[in-house]
Amino acid sequence: MPDMRVNKGKLQLKNPIMTASGTYGYNLEYEDFTDLTTLGAIVTKAITLEPRNGNPWQRIIETDCGMVNSIGLENVGIERFLKEKLPVLIKRKIDFAVNIAGSTLDEYTTLAKKCEDNSIKIIELNVSCPNVQHGCLEFGVDENTLGSLVKSVRSVFSGCLIVKLTPNVTSIEKLGLACQAAGADAVSAINTLKGTGIKLTFENGKFKKEQVTGGYSGRGIKPAALSAVMRLSKVLNIPIIGMGGIYSLNDVFEFFAAGADAVQIGTANFTHPDIAGKIVSELYSFMENNGFNTLDELKGALRNE
Amino acid sequence: MVQKQFKARIKHNRRTGKDLYIMDLQTPDGIFVSKPGQFISVLIPNKTLRRPLSIMSHTGDSLQLLYKVRGEGTKYLSELTEGDTVDFTGPFGNSFELKTRNLLIGAGVGIAPVYYLKSAGTGVNEGVNNSETRLIAGFKTKDEIPADLLPSIDFISTDDGSYGKQGSIVDYAKSYIEEFKPDNICICGPVIVMKLISQIALEKNIDCQVSMERMMGCSIGACRGCVIKINDNGTIKNAAVCKEGTVFDARKVFYGGHEHA
């Protein structure tokens, strides 16, 4: 019986397959498609201190090999999350991480403290949302600012602290190192790439244009994500959760080969809402059929090739 | 866990007007259950987002979709033939509600869900407590009328007069409302048509339901990609078209500004 557990410091998961924030709702949204209790963890939609309405239409556009979104962190806010969404996750025995986003250091710290007070085991800091005007991404692009933020959150949160990194920087390694030095337990990479989708049609003598500027995700970003994970893995000792364009078990293997310890599936959930659970069972069968007893054995084989 | 993902065999896929097709899918009777106004999301190979399509009719093991070829996704669908397989998820969204005297209005390909509503309502409600349901529809031109649906449509107008009365269905809806005296109006079509007809309905204090359309990400309310602003008893809030719609009480919908562009 293969052991799929991820056991890297405070990052403890029953298997390495997670779902990415923003694509999977808060709790049961995908329950008709996947047995949510089989997943390593679902990562909630980003939660802010106050509820947010997000950005106006148009929020999404399909592009070649992916999509661009500009949702703008629409969410119910931490109080409603704790009251309405969290109990369901606990009751249904779904493993989860709470993604939190703020516009000031104090907001992040307050959010993390509330998570601590509610015995939440894993949080993921969103310091890389490209779709809001203040905060968030500003924290994710400067290593000193990010270091102070992680340190402050670390001082109030004792569980597993993941920092989600943006690829929209010159050196993602420096940011990863700042997180590690400030006490983060893991980094996840990558958040969306800055992108613009434009769709033109010519009708009745006029151009009609649809345009969304925001975060580019999906199949097309996989090489950028693999590169980020590989660069991070060369300098970090803390575990790396890889994501970006994962659509199959083979994609998961590519991320393991690049140095990831776990992965998140994002945009692919829209295309195939059953994909996360399916990849968990495929990974299990693969390990069983090919004699891999632990994830480390599998990763070892992938990294030595 | 309710089964919401299906691989369905195509029974027929045929042209029924200019760029208009009807696809008949074989679905498991009693397992795939739908209501008028609901939609399914169809997987298009090598595309990231599924295409939401309204259900045009559904009886037993037969699910019919009416769709217009608009882009690569619908073009792909139009080229499929009998025996091919379609991966779809659904049904999603809420449904239209019938009352006593129902006026159903479809414009263009928006005829699909109101046609379903008429077929499903007839026989159930018809004749009971004097209930009556009529379907009227507007199209740009004769070529855009789905030929299969003609027998069920009580009144048709075309913008160019090539079939039925000439002019916009909005203008005829007004006199039709005067004459038929509905207590309930259900509309699906371009935003401008829904806006103008729902204004007439609300002025006359007639209940009115509109089916909104949006490009969708997840189809299940998770991604918040398809939200519109609604007025929920004085509170302005977001509603996901895929989950809280697609059918909304016309009183709650804003039509102005860029929110619905």
C-alpha cells in the first residue's frame, strides 16, 4: 500500500494533491464531482478582513491555452467565513488551507490571528493577487516588505504558514529566501502571470472588443511555473508547492521533477471539475503498480533522471 | 453526490436555421434530471472553459440543445455527428416558474429555454385553474428561426418582415400583453430585449423573470467570474449567473451601465 503522505516540517498532508485558491470556492462547491475528503487539501478562496464585492464585469476571458481573470478578491470576509464556511469543512472532514489577503500588514496579522484562534491548521498568504489596487501584490514583490509581513504573521500563527509567490518579479528566489528567513513553513508558486486577453470580432462594419487584464492562468503558464519551482528548489530548504497549468498526473510528475513537494490544481478545475480527485487516485494506482512505497521514492526517481 | 458529469452519445445533430443547430443527446433517464431555464456546460477539446448551453427540451433519455454557431466552440459542436460523444456537466442554475397566465418570450436563440418551459408546462398546468401559456418570439430574419420549433410558437415577428409580422418583438409584446393579460412573463434573449419588455411588465405590475447570459468559468458558483449586480430588497449585491441564476426576478436586475454591456 503506497504512502502518499507529504511530511515536510509543518506541511503535513495525506497526499500532495491540493486545489488552488480562487478556483475551488470555500468548501463544498465541487462535491458533485470529486470526493473532497480524498484531496490533500483544498485551498479556500482568498479571505479578507471585510467582505469584498470584487471588480466589475468583465471578469474573465478565455485565451489561447488558458484564461485571464480579474475577479478582484470577491469574498464573504473572515467573519462569515468562520461562521458559515469553516464549520462545514470541519464537519465534512475536508482537509483545507485558508488563503488570506490584506491591504496592510495589520490586516494580514489580524486575519492570521483569527485563524490561529479558530485552530486553523494551514494558511496561505496571498501576497500576489494582481487584481486589486492596494496591498496584496505590493507585499509580494519586495523581499524586505515580504519578510516583515511573514515575520509578523509568524508571530501570531503557529500552524503551517504557506506564502504564495508571484512570478511577476525579477527574482522569485530572493522572495522565497525572505519567506524562509522570516519563518514560513512552505512557499507555493506560482500565482497568475500578468496578462491581457483581447477578443475581437468584426460585425456590421465595426470591431467589437472584449478585453480583460489581470491574471493569466491555465495550460500556457506551465513552463513559467516549472521554471519558478526549479529556481526556488535550488535555494530553499522549506517545501515548495508547485502550481500552474496542471492538467494531468504527468504534469504533477513534471512539478515533482522540478522540485515541488506538493502541487495545486487551479484552472483545470473549470475544464474538468472532477480532475483533483481523479489525479489522487491515478497517483495512488501509479505508485502501487510501479512499486513506489513513498512519495520521496517517487520524487527521487523523478529527480535522478 | 449527485451525478453532474456525463458523457453522452449524440443521437442527432442537425441544422435548423442559419448557423442554428439542434443537438439531441442520449442521457440516463432518471439520473440526468432538468428543469426549464437550466443549462449544461459542454467540454470543447483544447479549450479551457466549457460552453454553457440552455436546454431546449428534455424528455426521458433525450436532451435537446439549440445553439447558434458563434465561435470556435460552437463551430466544433456543429461538426459533430450521430454516434459522437459529448462530455457535459450539469444541469446547473435555477429555473423559470409558471403561474396562471404565462407569456413566454424568446428572442433569437434565446427561444430555447422558454420553448422548454412551454413544452414542460403544457399538460401539467394547462387548463387547470384557467391557466394558459403562450409563447411569442422575435428574430432578425426568417433564416434565424429554428424550423423545428415553429409549431409551438403562437406569434412571430422578424425585424425585416421576412416571416410573421415585421418589427421588433418588443413592440408586439406590448400589445400582446394588453390582449392576453398575463400574470407572469418569462423572457430569454438579448439584454436590450429583456430590459425593454421587463420595463413594460413592471410598469403594469406583472411578475417578470429574465434569463441572464454570461461567459462562465466554473458553472457552479465557485469562481465568481459570471456575477451581475442585483438589488436584493434594497441591498445591492453580486449574484453568480451560473448558480443564483440564470433566471432572475426582473425587479432585481440592473440593465444600465457597463455592468451588462
